[in-house]
Amino acid sequence: MTQQGKFILFTLDEFASWLDNLILHRKISLIQNHHTFLPDYKAFNKRKTDKYFSWLVSMEAAHRERGFSEIAQNVTTFPDGMLAICRNFETVPAGIKGANANGICMEHLGNFDLEKDAMTEAHQHTIVTINGLLCNKFKLGINTNSIVYHHWYDLNTGKLVAEGTGTTKTCPGTNFFGGNTKQACQQNFLPLVKEALIAV
């Protein structure tokens, strides 16, 4: 574990221990999954030193320019499997309009649209496991009511929309574990989260 200001960098095992000991007063019912789009893997790999904290500081600056009080996400995951706490878990994130009040927002560094970044095995393992750990911690079912993608929400209304309707982002990517639809999540992602939780 390494800390720079409010940003805390963890291995997955360190995070699991930290989460186990966390006492949270805010009610959590949603685990949000996003991709950063930019920075992507190429940008991440270009920085040979301080590539974690420097990107977190850059992301926070970009979010503040957009009018946010601080970095939007509670957690950021990285291509090599590391992850960081960014916004205090007691603080409501600024991830999905209409779904923030009881949410934990996770940004997965990379661009997971089709023909863009090929997710590393280490990143896959961290993303799958952290979703399971958070569901376990907050006693949430491993389903699409608890684990959500930004793509499922209309950007203007903040409402869940049927696939192919509304104004939506591709986030967390059209190739995020095989797709960004609810069906893809149910078929490809959630079974892996369940497996990971059994293995923990």
C-alpha cells in the first residue's frame, strides 16, 4: 500500500484486507463499472515512472475542469492489476447521473471498445474480483440490479433505458468482457464475478 495525498494505491490482496476492515455509514446498493476511454493502455504504458499517481492527479484535474468538486470515481483499476482509492467511500461519486447516491464508482483505465485495448489478464482478474468483493462487503446480489454499466443509463434523464434507446455512452466499452449490454454482462461477466468470490 502506498499513499499520495488522498490517493491510496493497493495490490488486490491489500485492497481486500482494507475493504474487510472498512466501516461505512453510507448505504451502498450499486457497483458502477466504467472505462476511462482516455487515458488508454498506450498512454498508461508510456509513463515509465509514477504512472499511477500522476494519472490520478491528471484525471482529477480534468474532472474539476468539468465542474466536479474532485475526482469522480471512488476506485480506479490499472492494466497491471493494481488499484487505487480515489474518492472517499463515504462520498457520493459523480459516475452515473441518476445512480450515484448509493453507488460505488469504478473507473477501469483503458479503452474497451471493440478493436481498442485488449484487456490484460491481470486487469481482468482485478476487475472481476473487486466487483465480487464489493458485492460481498455490501451484501448485494451478483446481478444486473447491483452491478451496473454506465451504458445502461440515459445521459440526459439518468434513467435506465432499453438497449438501443436513449442517449448513452459505450462505457465501459463495447468489448468489456464481451460487450456492454445487460445480456453480455449476464452471460460473460457475472459468472466470472461469482467464480472469483468463491475463490476468495
